[in-house]
Amino acid sequence: MTTPARTIEKSGAPQRPGTSPHLSWLHPLGLISLSVYNFVMRFLTLGIHHFWGKNEVRKRIWSSIRVEGEPLEYTGTGAELFRGFLVIFGIVFLPVMLATFSVAVFFGPDSGISKGFQGGLYLAFLLLTGVAIYRAQRYRLSRTRWRGIRASLVGSSLKYGWTYFWTMLLVPVTLGWISPWRATRLQRITTDDMRFGTTAFSFTASSRPLYGPFATFWLLMVAFLAALPFLVTAIVPWPDMFAASETGEFKPPRPEDMARIVVGVYFALFLLGVVYMILSAWYRAAMIRHFSRHTHIDGLSFASTVTPGGLMWITVSNFLLLVAGAVVATATLAAIGLFIWTLAGAGLGSAIGDSIPPEQIGGVLGVPMVLLFFLAMGMLLPVAQARSTGYLVSHLRLDGTLDTAAIEASAEQNIKRGEGLAQAFDIDAL
């Protein structure tokens, strides 16, 4: 990874005539230790290390993808990602926060003007989300090289963002049935804008073949969502909590009942996530195979052999891996906190006991523990990203030939900052 690009270009043997390029995956080592290190450093640096940690993960994943035995090279830096975030925070989020505060002060938080302003912000952020996704892809491609030849994305982020925006508005109107057409249209915009050197990619897929798998997924999800309240109430007796007392007055839920509500909500979300990953596997696998088959560059085409079972396994196992990592991290930090508490002596314990009633200590400590757990859910994310990327690459085949000797290096794009919008919106994790 430290070899200069021009050296890679000179040392790379040309593709053998009449043969398809061989694509392979070499799993990166040390990702678990890197994940733990990044997690700890994010706490110690109040989140600043996140950008450098993310950049190192990308370098390792990129270098694990081999074409004709030679790795991809990622040349981005953590400083670029950090500068991009600061710029977007300064020119977008800070003015928005000040404007929101000013409107609430002058017109009142419940006024029609305030509500209209908030609605306009939601629509604006939805538009910016699409712009952020495109710009993040453009930055990553501009920092991706193979044999010294750089990839790029040459289109308009506003065009992609506008398409993302108005098609998203139609998702609830069509009860989701626009999704295959929407995904195909967005993929066409991105792929047709992609370049490897000066050679363009092309995308020829239509959305029609995706509607069969989508219909199966949609019907199964509707059936599950209809059954979800009954599954949750089988564990959490909701009606009993809010029943009126014998005098006819409303009886507020007891603390143990509120705990059941919280458990029920998280159980429903957990179950919904797992079932969604399972039921959507057929549709997602069909979409990956369909999009790959209709992606071309020069005389080269792509072919994916991902299966619903394989995609289901890698998705669900990654989710359980993230949960297990969060449990271990939360338990470890809780043990460290308990040890510090013990060393602090009875003075600290009695002081807290005097200020907080005993029956509320569990609730006070429970809130930060829950927040810590959700923060720790991302600790092993690099491992999950590598496993997903490895599965997709291992099941991707290149058919045809690509005349790399005839491909010219494209002009360097003037991109000095990283994915500020994507970082600020916390999207596009890889």
C-alpha cells in the first residue's frame, strides 16, 4: 500500500490476451484489534479519531481486493475526511441550528411558521442526503487506483440528489412498489457516470425482472408487520398497564411496567431488523445479480453468484457480531466503572446515595448504559464490513477482456476534502 502508484503501474504485468481478469479476495488481518483500538480512541479523542480510523479500515479493505493478483489502492486520508466534516458543519449545520433557534424564539416553537420551517428543513435534508451519497461515492472512487490508473465519478451530485429526493417522496405514496424502479434508476445514474481512467462504465438493466422477487418480499413483510403487535404483546401485556383503577381514575404505569414497555419496544425493533434481513435476502440477491450482469466497461462484463442463503447468513451473522461486540464492550466498561467506584471509597457512594433515591439509582445508571451499548454497536463494524465485502467480491466474476494498455489515466479531480455531507449525516459507513 505504500508503493507509489507509478511503480505499481510499471511492475504490473498486462492481462493475458483472450483471458478474463481474475478477481480475488484476501481477507485483511488484524481487524479485530484495529476495531477495538478505534473504539477506544474515539472515546479518548471525543470522536475526532473516527476519521483516521475509518480511513485505515478502508485502506485495508481496498488492498484485500485483488484484480489479476494486484491489490486496489486507496489513497484517501483521515485529514481529508475531517476537513470535509468541519466544512459541512460550518456552512450547513451551524447556520441551520442558529436559524432554527431564531425562528423558535421569535415566532414560538408551536407556531405555524416554526412548523413550516421544520418541514422545509426535513425536505432540504432529504435532498442533501442524496447529494451526500453521490459525493461520498465520488470521493472514494477518486481515491481508488489499480496499476496506477485512477477511478472517478464525473456526473452531477445535484442530479443524483434530485432523483433520490423525488423518488423517495413516492415510496410511501406507492407503498414501496416504486423501490425496484427507483433502485435501478439511481444505479444507472451512478454507473454511467463512473470511469476507470478515461474508459466509461455502462449500465443496461431495467427494473422489470426485479418485481417478482420484490413482490414476494413485500407480501411477506406485510404479513409479518400485521403479526408483530401480537408477538410483542405476548411478551408485554400493554392493556393491563394503562387500565383504569377500581375508582375509575387513570392508573399510571408502575416502574416495572415501564421497564416492560422499553423491553417490548427494543424486542420489536430487534425482531423487525432480523426478520427484514431474512425476508429481503431473496430480493437483495436478485438485485445484486441483476445489476452486476448489466454492468459493463469496454469489453468486460460482471457476473455475481450471490445466493439468498449466503446473503442472509452474512447479514444476520454480521448483525449478531455487532451485538456481541456491544455486549462485551458494555460489560467491560461497566466492570471498569465498578472497579473505579470501589476504589473511590464509601465517600463517593454515600454522596450519590444522598442525592439520588435508592429506587432511582438503577434508572439513572441504566440510561448511560443503554447509550453506551448503542455506541458500542459500531465497535466491530470494520470486521462486519470486511466480511460483507469479502462475500460480494468472492462471488463476483469478470467476463470478457479489458485492454488495460489502451486505457489512459484520467486527469486528477480537484477534490481536496472528504465526504463532509455523508459524515455529517452519518450515512454510507464504508
